Amino acid sequence: MANKLPYSYIKGGHLNLGNARAAMAFLNNSFAEHDYDFFSLNEPYSFQDKITNIPKTYKIAAFHSSPKAAIAIKAAFNSQSIHITREVVVILAKIHNTDFLLASIYCPPSSNIEVNLNSLIPFLNKYSETPMIILGDFNAKSRVWGQRNLDERGSKLLMFCNQQDLNIENSPDSPPTFTSTRGESWIDLLLTKNITADISLEILDEVTNSDHNLLVLKYPLQQITPRKNNRIYLKASNWLAIKTAISGIIDPNLDIDQLTDNEISSHIKTIQNKIFEATSTRHISRANPNHRKKKKSAVWWTSELEIKRSKTRALRRQYQKERDQQSRQNKKLIYKKNLSEYKKLILNTKKSKFKDFINSIPNNSLFGKNYNIITNEKKRSTIGNQLIKPDGTLSNSIEESTTAILDFHFPWSNLSPFTTSQPDNRDLIPTICQEIEAIIARIKPNKAPCPDGLPGEIIKEIFHANKAWFTSLFNNLLLRGFFPEPWRIARLVLIDKDNKKMDHPSHFRPICLLPCWGKVLDKLIPERLSYHLESDQILSDNQYGFRKNRSTVLALQNIPDFHEEASNSQQMTCLISIDMPNAFNAVDWNLLNKKIQSINLPKYIKSIIQLFLSERQVCLHDQTKKYNRGIPQGSSLGPILWNVFINDLLQKDFGPNIKIQAFADDILLMLKAPATYCFTNNSKEALSTIDSWTKENLMTINHSKSVFSILSRKRFTHIPSIKIGNNRFQFQPHFKYLGVVIDSKLLWNHHLNSIQDKLHSLQQKLYRITRDTWGLTPLVKKEIFLKVINRIILYGHEIWYQGKVKQNVKIGQLQRSGRINITNSYRTVSTEALQVLAGVPPLDIQLKHLHKIHLIKLGRSQVTINGLTIQPNSIAFRKPFLKPWTKTAIKWNHFSGNMQGTLIYTDGSKMNDRVGGAFAVLEQDRETFSQTFRLSDSATVYMAELAAIEKAIDYAIKHSKSPANIISDSRSVLLALENLNNLDPSILLIKNKIMNYTGQVRLFWIKAHVGHMGNERADVLAKEATNSPDIQLSTDADLHFIKQLIKKDILAEWQDRWSNSTKGREVFILLPKSSSPRSHGGAFHAEIRPTHVLGGSPEPQLCLSGLLLQSGHFVFGRLPAGRNDN
């Protein structure tokens, strides 16, 4: 049944802003106050060709350079631009289920008005039946819409309106739309067509900081069906109501085994609906896109501005009403003075509020609002253009554009669908509660709203409300091989591709949002599927994407390895990158099903994958489309299915001189030959094989985007002809692969240059919120540098860093601007001094030592770190493939003191770089047994605590102690044992011992060093164990310990370089030690208050730290004037 909206009109507005920043600030507050559905802008203020001060919740259609007209519309409404020039913007929009043609037009007084008016004619004719709203500054006069005599421009506009059957909604009795010292006029107009309801237009008496006044229109709506949005917003105060609601919804007595497949789907829908009903009756916050926001002001608007605006408005009225010329002139001057003060106050208030906002960001919220400001992660949605359809014509409506996008990204195959087989569950291993709990624990909160509207937190509550019922439901689905119909419907969200004109479906990146409840089953299946694929070694080793223990670094490492092998045999290398457009969406389900059925997998997995690939739907805006091709994007199972689909290609034998590899759908072919001309013939067979595979699997190759490059230390003049059929691949001396730019000599200069360009853009954004007198604190800036900028530089360093002098110089340049930003130093300060002031070690030293971790992972040679020699393959980096249905969590409790059974206290300790562990057995407050052991010096306290618990369990099993109460003060170890997703081999070993023990082992946590006898005894024993001359438990160094040693090496080499450098000696006198923790964020230079100029200081000066700066000492920091020195 249709419901009436909480409001009964569409609200729009128009304003000519006169390119004024203050006017844009006014408009920003006006958006907050009026909650416009759309807005027409003329002469907006733009910065770097982008219109500013429009809320992110609006999409903007405007010319890409110095726009004179623009339209802002709520992002929730479907819209597309059909004509954009600098002075005319026309869009189609569906606002509350009503189609509109919206236009913003600006006709400069110096130009011919007919040019811009005639540009509207094609669209007025093409959409002759669509309601039209045209707003603009026409600079035309007539008594039809104002109180000025008809001029030539007004005559042309009247003729145009009569010819096109346009209504002029402005009233001649309305207030003027333009007011200035030159007079007043009525030049901003509202033109309409096909508007059946009475549209109201109001010209507000506002101080807009522009010569033009604000136009606000309201278009009344009839009874319509509100747009649905069932998303639940969770707040802390909601949880009791949510828990109560869910516990009453689930019927534990319902026998799911007796339900049919359709009844299970209906049952799931019923539960979802009941949750929504329950949350609405308990006043839980729900998203309603149909509610118009209550009138409010922008966040930066203050009461002082409100008072100033009222005063300025009153002075303007007094000035306009005054008829005596002398008094009018005096009041005009007073008004103009107040108006100027009001404009300045707006700009200063906005700036001040922004500073306060930046300064209020705490140091521990690095990846919050400030990170989004820097990286511009929250981008504004853009209004797409008319799309090019397959027949080459342009879409004429939003519906046609939506259909074109759905047809392109979710094509329909004309092949007959495969027949789903009867479920075979003979080899089914039922899921257990812990397996589902491990999946639910990984569901992230605050994810995008899914089609079912249930956030992850709700799914967790459903599970915890009745774990047995929840587990039974999913076991039943596995048993039937059934994927419920509500979970096969995805909501599509389109992401604009960077630097792409939104005129083709391929320029949008489709993101599928799947039901959150269905994600549990969607994650359960791929975990089991991946286990069988990996443990049975079904997948090719040449696939590096979507796999555990694989990464982009390993895929990239193959390139220098292959090239080195070729160089050693006096050969050259050719890299061919093959692009398959829209690869994931082009997968044919029939072919995929055949490949799934052909490999050795449990039959219940094959059955449920068949159902997963059947009757899928995707929703975009108001359209729903069935599709039968493509990997379901957004699902966890989709990437694994892609690996299966492409697996037979990667398993083909291309010969000893050719290697193929893939990371997801990025295919790379590597060839070696003694001369470049050989690549022409050598590549033919391999490319022909790939071409045949793509045709057999109904895929295509984009020959224009497929490129090749030659790797050789020698110069070469012959460029081979690499082609498939008559389609040649383009030769590029360097190209980007997996985010790293590969050049012909593997010098990586082009890659470092690309990093420099990226960092320059990021530094510009960072500078907006880090100024000399305000902004982020040095500590926050340092964290941003280390965790954002540094990581951009470090990406792929395992491959491209070679330690050459030129490379180290370039790396220092990449870091320099960031250090200057951290320290607020002058650009003439030496790089060595900046490193010490910022507390950031030289990046080339970091790279030199971090590269050792990569060598350890490769396991090709021994590595020495801080005097410790690590043998190849002595550290296990590869995570084991654990059977998903065997996951267990070892629960623990807080120690209460009153317990029955044997009490075993464990502890670990590290003293004098030695590590020891121990446990003590207490029975009836009497120590009956204890054991101590010393571990390898490379072990950590965590490893000692873990070993102590393991030995305590061994003791309990050997002596049949039950219940055995093991008490530890290591919360981190106990949490690791409780974590279902922890794959540490030592943790898994302890879990297996506890689960296989026929007796009872209970774990408890006790607070350390509180005087408890058993805990203190274990602590004493562990410390004694460190004094043992022999190592009783030999352990390999773990990654955490290795990183600690590397950090020591980095600091030691940095200190050595700083001590022996000839630069920055003035700073060295004051900071002789390059201690990273001490010189955090340039704290030292922030203490100095000298002359703020470079060069020798003529008189001795005292800094805040109490040090006397003698003549000749340099001032190396810019310090904010006017800051409090305390």
C-alpha cells in the first residue's frame, strides 16, 4: 500500500554566486538549512576547476574547466547528464519516482542569448513529454517577470518560451533577483514545461554575499510509494532492545529438516522481516531516505554569524526603503561596510572552525577523519553521461543507461543452462559451531548496507542468540546442497574509474553488495573448497592471486629471477602482458560448472556451487536483472571459482624458455631468447595457445591494451613483432605490473619517478591541514608519514631496491618533503639533520635491512642479523591449511582462587638477553612438582609462556591429572588459544593436545605480580631458568624477534652515519644521538625560539630547553609566531 511521504514537495534552488568564495560559504550553510533536492548554480567559485563547498552527499554536473553553470543533486537520486558546456548544463533525474529534465543556464550580458537558448532546443524536443525545470541567469528584462521594460534580450527570451511552450514562473510582483549599487533587476528566472501541479517560487531576502538573491522552488507531490531502505543504524543504546527482539524471533523447536527448499527461503525472509518489525517497535534508529532533514545550519555556522547576518539584512532593508537621497547614501555606506565585515567574518569563521577541527583530532585517530582528508578517500559521486549502447547510439533515459550497464557487466548467455544434479552428501562433513563462529568473527562492522538490510552485528546476535539453531540451519543447507534464493540477490553499486569519461559501461567498476546473512554460507563454502584445492594441489603454482601464502611480491619476484636465469645463459627476456577485458564478468557458467565437476572435490561442494550459480539476480536502482554469466563479484566464493576457471590455462606446458603466471586475471608471459628477433617466432605458439583457450572459454583479448617489453642490459635496435593473428601488441619500454613499473634494464628509475608523482599529490593534500601556526601535531604528522607515505614508497621494495648510490639518493629525495613537513623546517636544512629532527631513520638504511626479511622468506641463503645467523628455511612463514571443520577455541576464565583439582602455574621470563620458562604444580597449597627450562636466546617471552603451558599440559596428561587447572598471567597466549582463526603451529599443537586428552584441562588467567603464591613461584622459577648454562628447548626465531633485531641494526647504522657525516653539524652539537624514540615528531626544534631566520645569530639567545645558542649556530626550524611558549 502506498504511503504518503513525510513531506509533500520537491525542493530546488538557484543562485548566481558571482565567483565569490563568501557566496559559496553562504550556499554551504543554505544546503544545511534547506535540504535541497537539487540546486542550480551560476558563476560558482571553483578551486583547481572544482566547485567547492557543496556537501559530499550531492552529485555535481558541471563543465570540467571554469564552469559558469552547474547542477547539484542528491546522490540518492538517479541522474545522468545529457548536455554539458561551460554555460549550459542539462541532466535527466528521477526524483522520488518522478522523471525530470533539469537545466541550469547562464547567459552572460556580453554574449548572444540566442546561442545558449538554441542549445536547449534538441533536448526540449527529444524529451517533450518529460517535466522540465530550467533555472538560470538570463540577463534579460521584461515586465512579464519583473519591473523593468522589455529589452532586446527579453524579447528573444519571450519568443523562445512561446516557441517551446515554456512557462515563466516568476511573478512581476516578486522581489528583485539582482541587487547592487547599480540598481536592481529581475534576471534570474524559472522556466517550466509539462508541470501539472502548481509550482511555487520564492525569492528569499537573504544576504547571499552575491549581487543575486536566492531562488527557492517547491514542486508539490501527489501520493507516491516511498523509496525503501531497511538499513538499521546501530547505537550503543539499541543493543538491549536488539537482543530482546532477536531472542523472541527464533523458534528453537522448529524442525528445519522438515522444510522444503522454498520453505527455508521463506523462513529466512520471515526472520528478516520480524527483525525489522521488532526494531521499529523498539524505537531503534532506522534509515529513512524519504524524510526531509530538519532545518539546521552548517557545522561552522555560529550565533555570531547569525546576529551579523540579521543586522546586515536589516541594514539592507533600511537602505532600500529610504527615499531621501542623502540618507539613502549614508545608509548605503553603513550597509556596505557591514556587508564587507559579514563576508570577512564568514571566511574567517570557516577557516577558524576548520583549524579547530584539525587541532581537535587526537593523536590516536590516524586513520580517521584526517586520513580521509589527506587521501580524499571519500570521493564525491559524479553524474554520469549518456552511455554508448552496443549499437553505437546514446541512451535516452536513465532506464536505458541502467539497462546498458547491467547488460554489459552482467551479460546473458544464450547457451542452455546446465542441469543441477541431485545433491550427493555421502562425503559431507557437518559444520560445527566453531567453524561458523570463526566466520562470523571475521565479519567486519560498519560495512556497506546489504540488500537484506541486516548489518554484521545483527547476524552475530542471531548466532549468539541460538548457536545450535544457527548451526543446524547451515548444516541443513550443506546437506541439501542448497543456496537460499534471498541470498542470491545482490545490490549493485557503481564506482567511477579514475580519469575516465563516464560515457561507456566499461568506465564503471561494479561492486556487488550481498546479503550479510548469506555471507556466512558464502564464506563457509570457499574455505572448504580452498582447503581441498590446496591440500590436493589441484591449483597451478603459476596462480598467485586469491591464495594463502601467495602475494604480489612473490609474483613480481619471478620477473628478476627469470631475467637473471636468461642473462646467465646470455639470453634476453621478453615480457608480454595480456589483458582480458571484463574477464570476471565474461565467465560462462556452463564451462565453469564443467570444470568444477571434472576435478576431484567432495560432491556436496559441487552440488552447492551449482545452486550458487543458478537463478542469480542483481539490482541497480529500480531495475532487477537475472544473469547467467560472470563470477559473482562481491562474494568470497567468486575469486576461488575464477582460479578454477583459469587453472587449465596455467597448467599448460609452454616449453623450457617460456613461463606463464597470473595474479587473478593479470596474465604475464615471460620468454627468453638469444636475440630480440627470436621473440617473434617463439611467441607465436604460446600466444596461439592462449588465443585458442580464450575462444574455447568464450573470453576475449584486448589487443590494444596488451603490451610487451624487452629486458636487456645491452642496447637493442630490433623490436620484435608480437601479435595474435593480425593484431599486434604494443611495445612499451616500461610498463606497470601489479603496481610496480618495470623498465627494460630493471633499474627501477621509472618506478621511483611514478612514486614521486604520487607523493607530490599526497603532500599537497597533507599541506592543507599541516601549517606552521596550526594543524596536526608533529606526532600525528610523523605517524602519517610512517604509515601512509612510507608504505607507498616501500611497496614492492623487495623487488626494486638494489642499494645503488643513485637509487639511494632518489629515495632520500622521496622522503625529504615528508620530513620537512614533520619538522616545519626550512628547505635548506640538510637531509641528515631532518632525519634526526623527525626521528625517522634514512629510508635506504631501512630498505637495506628490511630486504633481509624477504631473503629469509625466499629461503635461498643464510642471513645474518645483529650477529644472529639464520639458516635457509629455518623459519616457517607459510601458514598451514587447516581443515575448516576442525577449528577449535580453548576457552579460559579469570582465576578465582577456590578450585578443585591440581593447580599448575606457568610463567616465562627474559633477563640479560636470555629466555626461560617454568611451571609449578600445587596441590592443597603445597608445591609437589616444578620444572624449569631455558629457551634459545632468539625466543620471546610469548614463546616462553606458550612453551610453559604446553609442558604443563604434557605433565597433566602424563600424570593423568584431571581436572588440571593451568593458571597463566599471559593474556596474549590465552587469547591466541581462544582465537579460532589463529594458525600458529604452536597454538594448534596445544589445542590438539587439550582436545585429544581424555581428562579435563582448564585454563585460567591471573593478574601478574599481585602477591599470589603460585604465580610468584612460577615467576621466580622462570627467572632462575634464564641462568641455566644450557639451552633445554631449542626454538627458531620468530618474525617479531627478527624485526626487533633489524630495528637495532637500522638504528646502529643510522647512528654511525650521523656521527661520521659532515652535514648538519650544528644540529649534531645539540643532538648527537639519532634516537628515533627521543626525537619524535621534531620535538626538539619545537622547543627553540630564536630569530626565525637562517644564518648566524648575532647575539647569544636562550631557547626554552635552557641551552645557550652561541653566535654561529643556525636556526633550522620555522616556528609559529604568536604561539604560547609555555
